[in-house]
Amino acid sequence: MGALCAVTLARHGEQVVLWGRSKDRVEEIRAAGENAKYLPGTTFPKSIRIESDPKRAFGDASIIVSAVPCQHIRSVWNTLKPYVPRDVPIVSVAKGIELDTLLTSTQIIEDCVASAVTACLSGPCIASEVAAEKPTGLVAASRDVSVAEMVQRRFSSPCLRVYTSSDLAGVEIAGAVKNVIALAAGISDGINAGDNAKASLLTRGLVEISRLGVAMGANVETFRGLAGVGDLFTTCVSRIGRNRTAGEAIGRGVPVDEVIASTDSVVEGIPTTKGVLTLANRHQIEMPIVEAVASVLFEGATPQDAITSLMTRQLRPESLS
């Protein structure tokens, strides 16, 4: 996502610095003129400068985009915080829950950088489609509406429409939990459970996302929009989505450790499942799909065991809250 955001902003006429902590990777990307590992075939505009030295990366920044995977945000931002200009907004595009603290991405950044003004950019976003300038809608969320509007202006284009939201908590909870539901959708695909099963997973998964979000102070309307149902739909049906693809492999019988080891990308839904389940217990929220995913990932249950447990729960009226 870091490369995608850099390319997107540079195409809008911005002068962009792309920072990476690995000197070898920075040199590789600089020489190739693209990030062949994560965004192959997308040539970087010449206005992108690539740096591994944080002293050279942040000096003139008017906006900082953080694309660090959730479980690594703390270590990276504890390193970077001495170089961050005061009052420059930090926009996270990572989705997840930190296991040790149960914080969202922007909350981790705020914990590391005391002066941080944060926002997040979220929604249904397949990187290769955005890079190919296919129509995409996203949400910029911040507790400070003026910051959300600034992110909206900087990222919007004829191919990328950005809406704003003041419900930062809701947008981040939606982005984190949908990865868990995407694992469930992938597992369903892996055992060929069918389209009816996937429709049920998406529908009831959205209820679980909303239920937790509202318990944590979010606005229920957020989960009916791009950051909620929009992102959930894309993540659960895209053939290249990391979490759905990982779930499909698990459904076919590949051990979880092998699935994690087989990809260079971070399958954020796997650690997030533990965090979400802890939050659900803390808030006394029923999240049976999340519980079923956890049973497959961490307790040795088979996908069929998990489906049976879901299908044989006590019968009740349908509740959307």
C-alpha cells in the first residue's frame, strides 16, 4: 500500500518521498523504478524520491502516510518519531488490531508519537485496480474533520473518489474485522461450500462487525458504507485478496503455519482474529463467525466442524444488531 499511495499522490502532482527501512530494498526499488514485489508493472513517476534515511525523508512533509502492517507499527514509529515534524497529519492505511494492546492503527501511532494528528484512509481497495486507475471509492476518517477533508483533497481524482467521516473508530474497526470475515469466506471457498454460504457469511459477518463497533462507540451507519459493507464485499470476493486467499488455502487443508510462510505479504486477519475475539469477550459481544475462525486457526477444528457449530446454534429471530 505504501507504493500505491506514493504513486497515487505523485500522479496528482505531489512531490513524494517513499521511505523504507531496508537499504537493500530501497536500492532495488530505486534501480527498478517500481515496486516489483507488491505493485508489479506500475512505473513510479519521476517525482517520487526513495529514501532509507528518515532524516532525509520527513523534513518538508505536509502529510505522512503510514502503510506499515498493524503488528509492526509500534516498532517502526518508535524509530521514526524523532524525525516527524510537529502537527503534520499521519494517515494510516493499515487495517488490524495490535495484539498486546488491542489498539487500532491510528491509536498505536498516537501512542508512539505524542503530538500526532491522525487519520485513516480505508474502503474497498485492490491495489492493482487503483494503480490501473479503475474507479474506486474510499473513506478518509479523522476526529478532526479538517484533516479528513485535507486527505480527501489530496487523494481524490477522476478515478478515485474519497468521502470523509468523523467516525475514525468505526472505520478502523470495520477495516480490521472484515479481514477475519474474509478468512471465513476463503475457508468456505476452500471447501466449496457454495454461494449461499458465502452470502450468509457476509451478511452475518457485517452484523458482527457492527455489533463490536457500536459497543466500542462507533456509529452504526459507518458499517453500511464503503468502509463497512463495501470493503467487506471486495475482500471476501476478490480472487487476489490476501485474507480470502489465505482462508481458501486453509479450507483446502494447508496448515496455517504453511499459509503464513508461503506469502511475502502480511495476512493481517490471522493475528487480528485473536485481538477481535479478546475485544468481543471484553465487551460481552457475541461474534460466532469470529469464534469459528479462531477455532480453525488456533484450536485444531476442521472447517466442517466450524460450519457445523455455526449452523446448529440455537434457532432465533434474525437480528441486525
